[in-house]
Amino acid sequence: MGIMRVGIITIGNELLSGFTLDRNAAWIGQQLLSSGIKVNVHHTIPDDFGVIYDTLEYQLKEWECDHIIVTGGLGPTVDDITVSAFLEYFDDSHEFDKEYWEILCERFKKLNFKMPNLNKNQAYKSKKGSMIPNLVGTARGLHYTAKHDSILRDVKGLITGDKNKVNFYALPGVPKEMKSMFTNYVLPEIEKTNKKKVVCKSIRTTGVPESILQEKITDIIESNKDDCDIAFLPHRMLGVDIRLTSSDSELVDRLILLIVSRIEKYVYGYDNDKLEQVIANLFLKNNLTISTAESCTSGLLAARLTDVPGSSKYFKGGSVCYSNELKINDVGVDKDLIERYGAVSEEVVESLAKNIAKKNNSDIGIGITGIAGPDGGTEKKPVGLVFVGIFYKNNLYIKKYNLTPDRTTNRELTVILCLNEVRKILINL
């Protein structure tokens, strides 16, 4: 039995220019994967009749897709040409749908708007295809089916000839409308034809580069490459996800156990786990509280800790002590300490961590100080130098980092590195 193949086509000049981010394709891919369906190909193309026509043909014949999902180009404006391309591709024509036109007029009337003549384009229906209802907008989608002789490959690569049906869906590019139509119509249609689901699970890591992770599990990847796709997905600042995809769920579970046994100290969760939620769970489990004293990160750590609902149970509060004056007056750092060692030093970060814990009567105190950049560095203390101090049960954990010349990167990376250090301390309790 062959594995279903799915293609996505997103249409819009604004997508190619970068003016609008293509979040539709990502959302569709995530929804399909949650249903055990993998996207095989994705094209982003301009509002061009010929390109739309050729891309439909390419995904059908070259990629042998069973379902082709198109978004964009279904509105009333002049650049909305998806319908025209579909009609030409399927040798179809459309006819005026008087009943739907009356429905549209009534909708606009209720909103105290006069129906623009331009919207009349949306009241036509296909003669050969089906119209996909739009519950939250005016432009309906299109659904065509076609048959073609295709070569189907099963999971082990065996080839069998078969006559299979291909489904084409045209949806609006407006996210709210697209999501409604996909959820209520397209996904159920695709699920009806899916006989062999894939399983996709992720191992979430942080504090380690992709290259080191890959080196540690290269043999696992090679020995299972025919039965399980193992991919690395770096996330900006946060870390690297190792994603396993296969039609064999038992194999995926066995490989996860094997991989984690080799990289356990870098693993903070699985699938959709968030680092701050994992840490929150550890705080709650151990009935611990925390306070923060942040200089160069300016409250970013406190924001991440409180992103989790219910964070008031463990987060006492924090100080954004950007100036030396606030380090002294608000957190209680000794003035002589700053004058002797400088605000960016082990000695000052130790005082920040200890004093904020005592001031707020919290179990854990965190201090952060550093030179975020792009200015302010010296030969001895360059831009990117950051100290993180974690005070817990009279023990002090200090980390020194030499990061990057980029201000934003340094601030965000410091927060992630700090959160991971807290996690490592808490899992060893």
C-alpha cells in the first residue's frame, strides 16, 4: 500500500517579496502532521496564471501528489487569478450562482454595507468541481478530483502501478478563512483517503550545537535511514529538536529511548514541551520559589518565567537593575564591590543572586550582568561577556559566557542558557 503524498502551493507576490510571511503553509503542515500525514513538497509562487498552471502540473506529475492544497488568489481583486488557472487546468467553466449571490447581499445588508460589484466574482460556481463553503468569509474554495496512472511506492520502496485519484483544493489566502475551510472540509477529505499514517515525534534539546548531537547519533541515523527519517531542527537561541518520522510507531519509540540514552543531559522535553514550562513544573514539584536581578537582560528572564500560567506560585518578583545605582540601592550590592571589580564581574553577580533571594525571601535567586553591546566592551571585558549567578541553599553556581557581538543575540541567548542551568540544578534535587 502506497504512502500518501501531499503538496502545498502558496500564491502571492507579497510572499515572494517577504512583505508577508508565509505562515499558511507552516500551519497546514502542522495540522497534517498531527493527523499522521506528511507534506512532501511546497512551492511559493507569484500571482501568475502560467506559473500556477505549471506548478499544478509539476506537483501532479513530477511529485505524484495525491492531494494538492493551494492557498491565495481567491478574493475579488484583479490579482486573484487562482480560479481562472483552475478552470483552465480542468477544462472547466463557471456559472453565476444566483442563490449564493443573494446570500452575500444579505450578509452585507446586515452589516449596513452595500455589496460592491467586485464581489460578484465570488458568486460564481464551478460546473465540474465542488465548491468549498466559507463559514467566515465570502470567497468559496474549489475542490477538483482527477485520475491518472501513477507509480506508487510503499514504505519499503517497492513499486506498484495503480490508478489513483488526485484531489486539488483551492483555498483563500486570508488565514482565518483558510483555517476554517481546511479544518472543516479539506482535512476530513484527506483523512478519508489516508490508509497509512506516519508518526512524528521530537526530542527537544538545548545547550548543545547540532553538529555535536549529530556526531553522537550518526550510527543510529545510518542504520535506520530506510525506515525512519531522523532530522535536526535548530531553533534560534533555544536549541535543537531531533525529529523522528516513520510509519512504524514502535520503531520511533525504540529509537527515542536509544537516542536519549546518549544525549540525556541535553534533553529538556519532547514534542511541544517548552523550556519555561518544564522549569515551572520542577518549581511546583519541589515547592520552590525564585526571584531575579537582571542587568543586561533587562527583565527578559522574568518575562520568560512568567509566560507560564500560574507562575505566581513560584515567581516572587524581580529587579531590572540596569544602573549601578539600582544595583546598590534596590538589590543591595556593595558600592565598593562594583568600584573594585566592575559591574560585570563574578563578584557582583554573586551579590545580585544572593541579595535578591534574601530580599524577596525566595528559595532561588538569579543575578545576571554583562555587556550586551554593541558598545561598552574593553580588551579585558569584551562585548558578549556575561555572568549568570544562581543562588540556592547557600550554594552559588556561577557561569561565565563569552557570547557574540550582537546585542539581541546576547540578551536572548543569556536567558536560554540561564534557564537551562536552572533546569539542570532542579532535576538533580
